[in-house]
Amino acid sequence: MQIGVLALQGAFAEHVAMLRRLGVTPKEVRLPCDMEGLDGLIMPGGESTVMGKLATAFKLIDPIRNFAYARKPIWGTCAGLIFMARDVGHVQPLLDLLYVKVERNAFGRQVDSFIADLPIPIVNKALGLVDTPFRAMFIRAPIVKSVGQGVDILAQLPDGKIVAVQQEHLLGTSFHPELTQDGRMHQYFLNLVENS
Ligand code: GLN
């Protein structure tokens, strides 16, 4: 299985390290030719406006969209989720793949970053694990304000804020599983790729 990690900017090295721990050697994606032969793609956290501008400059928008249209799995974490969305409330380069409305920086500034023990019952059930929460790191994180048809909610904070969604082969999380030692979200994505 060949997994790509979009490596234009942001926390891509941490995703690469986590995948290696899970026994997968990923490929860093910077150019359209790097997409060749991939079975799944991860887009990291960082800064979604910068990521979008760089993806536009490197002509990656159409290859990533076509990858999704070919039903190959994509997972966006934080800025990656924003980049995948259809609507973020203002104009910036978006892939328009995930039928969600996202609010950027929904918890405030960098100083308002936090860690939460997030219930992930659907993920745990799919992995056949005991249902324990995921220690999720939120760094200037977005939330999903509303979901369109066909989008399932995978995780919510206690106040109901939506922080993980899945639309068939497309996955989006507000938090940063690559910054923890917990490989469950990555394993969930790898299973999605395996079963797609
Ligand atoms: N606040 C960033 C944005 O709007 C996302 C932050 C992150 O990826 N940790 O793009």
C-alpha cells in the first residue's frame, strides 16, 4: 500500500513518522508526478491559506481532486481538513471535496490551543478496540459547523462541536493525531485505504 503525505508545508514530517511506526513507508508529495501510484493521501496541519496557494502554484489542485473523484481515500488534519472543505466562509483556495462548512480558528488564537480526551466510539468499534477516548491536540483548530448529505460525524467535543467527519473515502479531523503516540486514527485511515 502506497500512502502519500502532502509535504508543501506544515506538520507532514510527524505524519511520516507515525506511518513508519505503523509499518508503512510513505511518499512525500510536492509535485503532481508524486501522486502517481498512490493508494491514499494525507494532508497535514499547518496554514490552510499557504497550503492552498502552494498547491495552486505547484499545480496540485486538479491531481488531488481527480484522486478523490477516483474514490481514493484522502485524510486532512486541521489545515488539511480546511483545504478539503467546500465552504470556509470566505475566499481561499479550497479543494471543494468534503461537503462541510468549516469555521477556521474556532477556538481562538495559538494561546487557546488545548488537549481534550475525545470520545471516538465509531473508530474504536471499527478497529475492534475497547472504547477509550483519544487524547486529541487542538492547535488553532477549526470546527465543522455543518455537514452536508452523506457526511458522517465521527467525533464531537462534549459541547457538541464537530471535530471529525467522514464522507465515504474522505476523512477530516480538526485535531492533530500525528503529534501524539496514539496511532488509532492513522490505523483507521490505513484500513480505509485497504478496504477501498
Ligand atoms: N489555523 C490554521 C488554518 O486556518 C490551521 C491550524 C492547524 O493546522 N494547526 O489554516
